[in-house]
Amino acid sequence: MQGDCKTPAPGKVQVGLIGCGIGKSRTPKMHMDEARALGFDLDYAFLDMDDDCRSSKPLSQILDEVEQEGYAGVNVTYPYKIDVISLLDGLSENANMVGAVNTVVFRDGKRFGHNTDLWGFSESFKLGLAGAKSDDALLIGAGGAGVAVAHALAKCGVKHLSVHDVDLDRASGLADHVMESFPHVSAHAVSDLEDVLVDKRPDGLVNATPMGMAKLPGSAVPEQYLRPDIWVADIVYFPLETQLLKDARAKGCRTLPGSGMAVYQAVRAFELFTGRPADPTRMTQTFDGFDKKPTL
């Protein structure tokens, strides 16, 4: 499928992923393995907009093509999570709240947009950081992923949210957006990480920037600002242990890797596409299988 410019023939259930540079995504295998475990066929196509056969096509044309070919839906990733909204007939509550869509379902001639990133982070947070104090949190990154995480944190009980971004206006806009959706939350933009982490001392922090990815090494938080009583979450999952998480573990912090959000957003998307509940444990095993070296 990957790199094939012919859209795969629809199987019993046909879905796909639209985005740029998506060749290393673990989502397709999670969906296909889960369908196989449940006893039906699902084909998940890489629809990479960087491929020559699609690079000259607008997103609207790709959506038209896959809908006409009988796809049950598509996941949407960078850089189309906001652009796709104008091409849809309706939005779920989460998608409308976040203002971004990562899952499109085709049903009865209509296109419905969902945001499973919000639910994915919420589930990962509740399970991976169960019992952690979370009244006050710092979010680093106010882009598309950061918007979903900010709303997820509010849903998970955060009452005071500091938002840091290289674009202070974007951080301020997100803070205002969160308070509109959750009047009980006090959110504000911050320009200086040291002021927040050293003086305000939040209960935890989330990195929602690309910093830490294999192609963008480093940490979004200087090591000296970390302390043992703070929890640290990262949405980056390639590599699974980012420099931020490595530093945090060395300091004795509770940590939450990006794998949880990646798995749970896929769990929810699978259910939306197929109408069948997915097994999070099984999908996690598929996700983790990417990091296991084959035995001879």
C-alpha cells in the first residue's frame, strides 16, 4: 500500500490515512491487526500527499475519490486537521470544541468529522497517571495537537492551565478558547518557562510540540527545571523515550509516554469506522511490536 499511487480496491472495510510524510505511522497496522483479531477484513491505505500521484491534488479531490470508492472513512493528520473541516457536513462535540479533525467517517452520503486525539489523550492520562495531582498543569505547544491536549486536560480535572508557545498570541488564543469551553478553568499564556516551573510549581506538564522527535532531537524543557514531585507527559512517540522523558525519569518524576495517546486515538477511530469496539490491550501490543527486534 505505502508508495502505491493506485488507491487499493475496497475490501470488506476500507479506510486510510491522509497526510504528508506518513510512511512511519503505526496506525495502519493497529487497525488491520485489530480487525483480523475480530474476524473480519480491513484494509488501511497510506494516502501520502507527498507522493507524486497526489502532490498536485487538493485535499477536496482526495476526499471525493476515497468516498466514491467506498471507504468507510479516513484518518487525517498533518497538515490537514483544520483544512478538512470546510469539506465536512458535520462535526462531533469534541471536533467542534477543539476546532480540528483527525477522523472522517463517511455515512449515508455525508461526511462527519471527529477528533479522537482529545479522547485518546484523556484515556491515556487517566490510566497512565492515575491518582496524580492535576489541579495545575503546564502545556507546552499550542498547535493542533496542543489544542486537543489542552481540552483533554480540562476534561481530566485541571483547574489552572498555563500555555507556553513560541507564538505567544497563539498561546493566548488557546487559553481563551479553553476558558470559553470550560468556564471553571483558569487558563493563561506564559512566555517564560522558568517563571512557571520554578516559581509557580505546577503539578505536571505536557509537551505537545514536535521537540524530541527523531528528526527534531532535544527537549522542550531544560533539565534543571524538572523536580521529582512533578509528572511529565509527552505526545511524541517516535522515539518512545524522548529526551524530556529520559530527563524526567532520571529526576524521579512520574512520566507518561506518547504511545498511550497514539493507541487510544486509534481505538476510538476504529470504533467510529467499523461500529465495533476495539481491544486497547491488543492494539497496544501491536504498537509495541514495532520496537521489538526480530529473533533469529
